[in-house]
Amino acid sequence: MLERIIKAYNEAVFETDKEAAFEVINEAMAQGLTAEDVVFKVVIPAVEEMMADITRNPDANLAQHFMTAQIAAEVTERMLEKFKHPPEIIGRVVIGTAAGDLHSLGKRIVMGCLKALMVEVVDLGVNVPAEKFVDEAVAHDAQVIAVSAMMVHTATGENGCRKVREILCQRGLEEKIKIVVGGAPYRFDEALYKSVGADGWAADGITASRMIIGLIRVVKDGGGP
Amino acid sequence: MKRRPEASLTLRVRTATEECLLQVVPGTSVRDVLDTTKIRVRAACGGNGSCGACVVTWISGDVNAQTTAEYQRLQPAERAAGARLACQLRLQADSEIRIDDPAPPSAWTSIPANSLSAAPAGRPELQQHIYGLAVDLGTTHIRLSLWDRKQGRRIATRRGPNPQAIFGADILNRLASVIDRPERAEEVAHLARDAILHALRDILMRDVGEVRPMLAEIGEVFIVGNAAMLALLTSQGARELLDPENWAGRVNYQPKDPAAFQSKWLLPHATISLPDPVSGFIGSDLLADLVATRLIEGPPGSLLLDIGTNTEIALWDGTHLHITAVPGGPAFEGSGLRNGMAAEPGAIFRVRPNRDAWSLETIGGSPERGFCGSGLVDAVACLLASGQLKPSGRFASPTGDEGFCFDPGNPRTALHAQDIDTFQRAKAATAAAMAALLRQAGMGWNSVQRLCVCGAFGHTLDIAHAQAIGLLPPLPVEFIELAADASLAGCEMGLLHQDGLATFANMRNHIVAINLSQIWDYDDLYIDHLRLRPIQNQ
């Protein structure tokens, strides 16, 4: 039965058909599958397959990424409400767009995938000041600050990632909190993330979650890269 | 603003280097038709036959008899050899002409007469400086018209590219390019000012016959545009506009030194009228659309969509105008697509299935050079209907590096997977923004009574196709109007009105501006609209 469900779910995700995906999940639950099984045996493998697919074919369609990530996030969210015990969380991330930047979609995709992969996400919204990134990361005991910037001047400017790095440095938090960045400017110049003081970047919202989970583990294992 | 398709004749035009097919509305002079294309005849009068410069050779087809002007301007031997004045020549059936000595190439063409609105009443009380210029300063294109304000007569129009695009095709990049660089800011301002002056001189040389004395007779220049274009034109406010904190607030871009503006434009007597934009992210071009379409005089549930590089949307609910803007449009103007192009000669503007192949119609009947907005909508809708494209945006079978070629012999007719992606994102942004506005006003799609579609699609958008892929809502077709040049029309009404600035300012009293980034689930709405399917009635 599980095999058939996985196949039908993957097909629906491939066709970016949210209604069909939910039909598959509802039917699976009616047949006795638990919410835990849906997430760990159906949704997460599908997200991992999606990441592998993007790595194989980096030019794949952005609209399709958005739609598949949204399906993963919505299904996971619905299932988490039905979990018998709170799920084991891998780690915690605070995420927002850089000061001056209102482009929220990239962030939206990263959040969807992180949630589906059992990472807790605190959404700080758009146009977030650097101080707030750090204050909220400390308050929520987050391992990673994720700064999204879609424009050259918000990606490289003084008030974005650079300032977050400055504050982490001043407060001696650099071992406890890592910074990741994402957005179009970092794709055009793959060394840019380092020069603005980030610890990591990813070319798209979906593979970003893999890199973020790696950094969470680095912090939890006690420090240095 | 409703327009009916008119019966047309076909004119074949040959020059030493090219050949094209033009659709001609009977009664229009050949010169007026050619003026809307890149192949223009020489000209130095308003088309009344007095300069004799627009000589063409008639080759075949039924045309009007030679006029008195032609008897006066052309030698008998020339007339016997088929010479005609293009401004006097009118078709009575499909015809063919040759142009041996066309005008030098220019960035400026006339706007086709059938997309212009009826002239507003004149202002007989004007005693001096009776001429006026209306300018729609777009991010990608500039459209303008010269008027005799006293008589209420449109002398000529021009449309051409905004040369500032070299410093950024979109608004944000263009604004960022001038930050902390006063000399660059001056250069960017100069580019737009200079382009407008060029277009004006082109009109004066070709349609009036004198330049300097006429410049001194221009009494007003009325300019509309988005806030960023107005900021760049007047070299101020770019930094403020890049800061989202200032997007919803009132902004003001009156020229700091109007006298300097007049002297740079060589217009010593022209008042420069710049109606204030609504806010940092909604320009006076949208106000012009609202003035032209009289949206607030219509029923509650009237929507207006101005598709451009920056797409602006307004919804009249009977009491308020809910307004927003979304960066949805560049794809519809051909930007960001491998074979995308503006609506210029050679642009595929219509696609239809034709047995096992496709029939493609291009502007000017020239060989296909790429797709403009309406051709793209057709292409995507046809592929979806035939099952070659799936609602996800994937091709049913991989297309490889060549993409999907509508004409296998011509790579410029290909659409690639990435083009479909760009298109999906543009149409989703547009549809989701309309959905968000409706919800904000407590309305649904079924309460929409009127939808005016202005901007990039021109008059060639296939509404059923736009509905099938979810760009336009599934409304009865008679609710939908194509009003391509509404912002120029509104700008002209501002120019011809005794107190145009006040007309625009009054419109602002009804407005509630909505910043989509402050609607918490706009991203979800956007993603929900990415699939290629009719808009769901939620």
C-alpha cells in the first residue's frame, strides 16, 4: 500500500497539483497511515528527491519549485497538528529578508522545505534590521540566521548580512550562530557570500535547506567549520 | 475606450533592403500607415501635400486618383512612371508600392490611429503658446503627443524606447544605478529629457515643417509616469524610493528648478506639469489610466490592469479605489525571454493551431523574430490546449536545447522551458495581485462588472486564451475592455483640461494604496496562481 501511496503522491507533486496531493494523503490516512508515516515516509523522501533532482538539473523551473515546496510545507503543517508526540526537531533557524528588501518568495521556499525536514523556523518577515536578526536568534536559541536579499544593494549593502556579522562578532556569538544568505546576487557571483560575511549560501530555496541543516549540525557538534 | 476591429486592406512595401506587409484601414493615407512602422517616408509637412518629400512608387493595386497636390509637386514624367506622394495615396484594394529613398532610421514611430482616444475639447480662450505636449514616460517606452490646445487637435504622436534602460531594465536596478553618483543621476535624467526632445523635434520636422519657432510656441508639457521615472527625470529622491519605508507615503518630484528644465528642453514658455504620483510605488501613469477610463464613474467592481514593466492595478468598489503595483510585466513586454520582443515588426502577435502545424501572424507580416506579449499568451494557451504543455508548466515531452519550435525552420519561433517559467511567474504575480485587491475590498471575482486591460498587450490580446491560462479572470467577455494607450489618453486629457493637475489630484482622494508585501499570505496567493489553468473562483 505504502509504495502505491508514495508513487501517487510523487506524481501529484511532480505535476504540482496540490489538490491531487492532498487527495492522496487524505486517502492514505483513511486507510490507516499515521501522520508520522505521511511525513517521514512520504513527504520527506519526496523533498529529498526534489533536492536531488535540482542538483541534477539546476535550470529546472522556478515556478515548479515554488509549487512543490508549498505542497510539502502545507502537507507537513497539516500532519504536524496530528502528530501524537511533538516531533523531534533538528534545530532552529531565524529567517527574514535583509533591510530594504521586500522580496519574500525565496524565503518562503526555504521555510517550506525546512519545515518539511523538521527544522523549526522563526519568520521575521521582510525588511528586517540586522539587530533584530541577532536579538531574535538569541531569544529563540537558533543555530542559524538566514538572510534573504534579492537586490544587489541589499545583498552587498552595509545594513544587511555585513552588519549581522559585525554584531555577532561584537557579541562573541560567532561560534553559536551561523549566517546563511540567499538571493539572485549570490548566484551571479559565487564568492559574494564570503565577502559579505556569511558562512554559507545556496543557489535555490530547496537545496538551501540541506546546507542549513549541515550548519546546524556544525554548531550543535560544538563550533568551528 | 472600446474598439472594434475594422476591415483592412493589405499593403506590400518594398525598399532596397526589405519588404513588409502592412494592414491598412481604408481611408488612411499610406504615409500615416508607414509612420507607425520603422520604414518611414521622408516628410517635412503635416501630410497636406505641400512639401512633396514623401515620394513613393506605385506598383500595383487599386488606389485613389492623383490629387491636385501631386499635380503641383511631381513632374508629368515622374507621375507617368508611378510616382505618388504617400500622404495623398489611399488604397481601394490590396496594393504594392516601392520606396527608393526612405527616411533615415529613427527610434520613433507614430502610434496607430486606432489605438488613440477621441480628442478632448479644445481651449478657445488660449491666446498664446497654444501648443502642448503630453508625455507618458514609461520604464521601457516613452509615448507622447503634440497638441494644438486651442483647437483640441492632436498634431502627431510618437512612441520609442526609454534610453535609460541601459542603466537597468527594471525600476529598482535603475534607481540603484544613480545612488551616491550625482553625475550618473544627471546623465540618466538627461537621457530621458533628450529622448523626449528628440521625439518632439521628429514631430516638428516631419509633421509641422519648422522646429525652432514652434518650440517657443509650446505652452505646456504634461508628464505622467511611475514614481521612479519621475524621480529619475528630476534627479531627486532615488535613495528614498529604494527604502521600502517610503513606498506607501506621499512623494513629490516637482522640478527643483523649472527654469533650468525649460532651457534644457529649449521650451522657454512651457509650464512643466508633473502630477504628483499616488505614492512611492504607484505612479501618476495609473492616475492617467483612471482619468481616461473613467473607472470611478462605472459600477462597483470595476477593475483596471495596466500591464507594463511595473504592473499597476486598481479596483473601484463604489466608494474607494484600492490600488496596488506588482513587478509582473517585463515578460509580457518580451523582456527575460529567449525569443521575447516588444510589439515591433516581426513580433509574433497571434498563434493558432492549423491542422498539424501552427499559423503564426507577425506585426508587419515580416519574418518571425520573436514573440510579443499577446503572441506569448496565445502560444502558451495553444500548447496547453493541445496537451504539449502541462498545467505545471512542464512540456509533455522534453524539448531539448532547441526548445519547442512553432516553425521548425525558424529558431526564433521557439519557446524554452525557462520562458514558460518566466511567463508563469509574471501571470501569477498579476492574477494574485488582482485576487489580493478584491479580497482587501471584501469582494470576489463574481462581483467584478468591468475589467479594463491597459498597457503592454495592446489590442491583440486573445481574451479567451488569457482566461484559459489564468492571466485574466473568467468573466463574460463583454465585461473586458482592451484600452492599450489609456495612460497617454489620460495624460492628454490632463494637458487639454483647464486645470489638469487638479483633475489628477482629485482622483487621489478616493485612493487606498495597498503594499502587497504587507499582505501576509500574498506569497501563498501567488504560488496558488502559478499553475496554467483558469483562475479558480475562490
